[in-house]
Amino acid sequence: MKQTRQSGEGGSLPIWRRPVVGYTALGVLVLLLAWLSWSIVSTSHRRVPRYSLTCLTHCAQLGAALVTYIDEHEGRLPDADRWIEQLRPYLRGRDVLKCRSDKTGQVSSYAMVTAYGGVLLTSIEEPGRTIVFYEADDRRPAFRHHDSMNVVYADGHAATVRELPADIP
């Protein structure tokens, strides 16, 4: 026996053929998810600058090399003027020291804060908030990624920042 609607809109049409009045919860959910997906995809190119993620990955590898170096050298950070040679054995490949956005001919796209060269990690009050390496052009800070740069902290983690503390040259 067919189900029919006896009264109201649609008269005696079967349930699957009657006109839909309003939105179903599922329809609203599908529209909401479609809108969220579109908004994320359409703005994602503005949030993640070109080459920024690759550079951040390089900084993370630099941070891992730093932690390994510190562990093997009695808690001391590398010398500020020789850090490239000292960390090279702990790095995976040469390209780790270069940001793809860096068009200069320098050996490394990063510089070390000279004040922390050769110091004990335990002498740094807040290693998780102390920048040790930053993106640089001739030792000057270089904001290569849409007014931001990638940095490495004394505890080895990497992050993207929009400004540097005043004590960094």
C-alpha cells in the first residue's frame, strides 16, 4: 500500500513526491561544510606563504641538529662564528641551510645570535622563548615570507614570527 498524504500541501501525492518546505538538518550541514571547505581552500594561499613551510622544515632540522650537538658537547651551544661547520655533521644535506626564497649567494640563509655562541644551555633562562637562529641576509634579519621569518629556539623547536626581540641585531 502506498503512503499518501491526506491533508495540507501536496494533497494526495506520495511522500517521496511531495514538495519540500524548508531545509533539512542534513541539507544545512552539507551547505555549511561546503562553505567551510571553500573558505579554507580559497584563503590558504594567503595564510601559508610560498616556500615558508619548506623553510620551516629546514629550521626544524636545524633545531634537531642543535639539540644533538648540545647533547654531545656537554650542554654547550656551538660557537657563533663556526656554527655551520660544527652542526654540518648533524644536518641532512646541504640544502637545509638554504631557504628557497633566499636569492643571495650566501652559504646559509640563517644566522646565529652571537650572544649565545658557546654558552651552556642551562645558562639560558627560557630556552623555549630564546631565539638562537633566524633568517638573515648578511647577519641582518630577513623577513622573506610575507613579513614573517622562521626562527629556531634554544630548546630546538622552530616557529614563524612576525617580529624579533630587540636584543637580536
